[in-house]
Amino acid sequence: MKAVRIHEVGGPEVLRYVELDVPDPETGEVQVRVAAAGVNFIDLHHRTGRYPVELPMILGTEAAGTVVQVGPGVDHLSVGDPVAFVLPHRSAEGRGNAGGYAQLVNVPTDFTLRVPDGIELKTAAALMLQGLTAHALATSAYPVQRGDVVLVHSASGGVGQLLTQLCVRAGARVIGVVSTAEKAALARQAGASDVLRYGDGDLAVEARRLSGGAGVDAVYDAVGRDTFDASLASLRVRGTMVLFGQASGQVPPFNPHSLNTRGSLTLVAPSIVHYMRTRAEFERRATDLFGLVEAGNLDVRIDRTFPMSEVADAHRYVEERRTKGKVLLIP
Ligand SMILES: NC(=O)c1ccc[n+]([C@@H]2O[C@H](COP(=O)([O-])OP(=O)(O)OC[C@H]3O[C@@H](n4cnc5c(N)ncnc54)[C@H](OP(=O)(O)O)[C@@H]3O)[C@@H](O)[C@H]2O)c1
């Protein structure tokens, strides 16, 4: 079987599509023939070394496909089942030989779920890391309340479109922030009632104007360094800043006392790993997402698919800030 493996960290050129043997699945594992593997920002962080990993490493933190072998001790999945999985603990556990960017992969069943018949495998793959993250953000990191006004950065990205839809479904008004007119249209399509573009005036002033002067209830920000200050300045008294990524770089050290002087603000920096610590929590969130899709209440936009052999182009596409939904690799 073939898989995308890195032997050193670096640019997209370190990605190698190589022939490898895959062992039989171990206890508690199933072997999956991958139909579609998701590309996520975290894969870029693994590739560049921003998040330390054990080398060599097969990249990929999520995929969907069909079970082709069942390991000992697995009784709830069978050969032929359509499944989707997420591997959230990869950096921590150094599971270098199991990654989603592969034709075949052995995965633990803790974070593997049978895909309902009405849902395509590509959609299921797209709902794993980005969907689970959007779910955790909107229901747990800052649980959106009916009547809230929230600011969602990167509202046309993979997480952004799903998060915007979930916030709107919960009864919030979403102000999206994006970089281009094309992305603004997608943020509106996801349900944002207003969309701001970086560079068009002062973000915090605009966010305050659109929230009746008081400031927004919460900001979801995964851009990091470039937007952190403006995000804090957009919040109402006792508002919540949800900092869940660093697409533009890490936020430099700052004085926590400024959260007090700026209005007793709350800062939360969630990682999806801590919002699906058990099989039950993963299953609850994933089942919720599948249910929304089946009912026609959540639109999962597949932006681009790349042949797995063209993985370097897929990484460049994300790095060049061109994504407008999910990016998938097809083995
Ligand atoms: N904490 C967690 O557990 C967790 C889990 C999943 C994802 N994340 C984070 O969530 C963010 C979005 O992930 P995603 O999978 O939705 O990615 P995505 O679809 O590629 O969206 C990323 C968006 O970030 C915006 N962006 C702003 N500055 C950027 C920069 N310097 N370089 C690249 N993009 C930039 C771009 O939108 P504009 O052009 O409109 O600005 C881009 O479309 C990432 O930062 C990721 O690390 C965190």
C-alpha cells in the first residue's frame, strides 16, 4: 500500500508518497481502506515541526473508508462497514505509523464511528476534525446562547463555515471575518448576517457598531497573532475570547491583568483533544453532526479534492490561504 510519509520536517517538498507494508490490526484496532483523507492545519504543523512529532511519520489526522480487517477484541465493527475516524492524540502519543494519508491504515476504534448509510464517505471525512472542532467550540468552549452576537474569524474556512452554521442554529447572530469578496459570499451562505474584511476599517470599531455599541459576546479566533488584539477589543464586558489556532503565528506573551482592565474578559484556548477525552464524548459529538447532515441542517462544503500523490499541492493550497471549505486527498 502507499502512504504519505515524512522523514524530516520542512516545506511541502518533504512529503513522500511511498510504498509500505501494513501489519495486521492489533487488539482494539480495525484496518480501514481509505476513501478520502482530510487535510488539516495540524498536518502542516506536524510537517513543519511546529508541533513536535516522532519521525518518520505518516501524516493525517482523519479519514473515512471501509473496514477491511478487524483486530482482536473489536465486536462493534465488521468487515465492509463504512467508517470515519479521527486521530486527535497523535503528537502526544507519537503514533508515527498510523495516519490518514494512506491507502490502508490500522486505527484504534475509540475514535472510529460507523458512517450512517445516507452520508457519503467524503462528507464523513470532512466532518471529523473540523466538524468536531466546530461542535466543541459552539457547545463547550463558549456555549453559544440564543440572542448572542459572535464574531467568527476565517468564517469561510473549513472550521469557520461549520462553526458559523452551528452558531446560527443555536440562535446567535454571526459576524464573519474573511480576507476576500469570494470568501465573504461563502460566509454569508453559511449564515453570517454581516461580514467584515480584514483591512476594511478598524475591526473592533466595526464589530462594536454591528453589536449595538456594546461589543460582541464571544470571538472565535484561530488566526492568532495578527488578530488577537482586535478580537479582545471587540468584546463586551465579560465577553469570551476563544483562541483556538495560530494560522498567522503565535500570540506574543501578554499581561493577563489586561483581561481585567478590558472588561473582566474570559480567555479560553481550547484544543479538540480536551473536548473528546472519551469514546462517549467523541460519539456524542460525531452523532450530533451526522444527524444534522442527514436532516439537511448542516452543509458540508468540499472545496477541493487532490489525488494523494499530489499531497504537496494540497498543502500549498492550504498554506496559500486558498481554502474555502474542506480539502481532501483521494488515494
Ligand atoms: N484548537 C483545535 O483543536 C483546532 C482544531 C482544528 C483546527 N484548528 C485551527 O483552526 C484554524 C482553521 O482550521 P481549518 O481546518 O478550518 O483551516 P482552513 O479551512 O484552511 O481555514 C483557515 C483560514 O484561516 C485564515 N487565515 C488567516 N490568516 C492566515 C494565514 N496567515 N495563513 C493561512 N490562513 C490564514 C484564512 O481565511 P481568510 O483568508 O478569510 O483570513 C483561511 O481560509 C487553524 O488555525 C487550525 O489550526 C484548531
